[in-house]
Amino acid sequence: MIYWLYIVIAAVFEACWIYSLKFLSMKAIGNIQIGSLLSDITPWKTLLPLIGYIAFGLSNIYFFSMAMKGIPASTAFAVWMGLALIFSKTLDIFIFNEAYNAQQILFTGVLLVGIIGLKYYSKS
């Protein structure tokens, strides 16, 4: 059961990693003056998505690798990707106010049913 928890945690970190990419601006990071890091908070706001990218990415990999110790790789990958997609779509709708329609909700639900089926019929 703990391996399935690891998959969920990894998927949450994957969704966070995706959104850190959304806000990451390498051009803005390239314009940061090193000396201003100690005297101003603004450069740190620019660096925050990069820090999130690294932290969420490493956490995602760690928890996914832990989950794969007890779940077959193909099942783990399918569940991890499916959950990450569901979490991302949920964030899009509720946090970023993205438009959605009934078909998107239907197929996201189908994805969720598939994930539950994989978990239910898995040997672990």
C-alpha cells in the first residue's frame, strides 16, 4: 500500500514541476545581477521557479523510484502519468481559471477509472 502512496506523492510533485516550468524564465534569470541577490528580494522571486523546478523534479524522481520498488514499471508509469494529468487539469481549472467543457471532465473521469482499475487489479 505504501508504494501507491509514493505514486500519488510523485504525481503531485510532477504537477508542481510542470507549473514551475510554466513560470520559469531563463531570460529573466540570465539578467539577474549576482550582487543584487544579497541586497534585494526581487531576484529571488525570479529564481523561485528554478528552485521549484529542481526541488519538485528531484522529489518526483525519488518518490517515483520508491514506488517502482513495489509496483510493476508499466503500471507505475501509467498511474503516475495519469494522476499527474488529473492534478494538472484540476490546477488549471481551479487555480488558473482555465475554461473546460463536459468532454474534458468525462475523459478525465475515464482516466481516473483506469487508474483505479490498475490499482485494484495490481498484484502489489
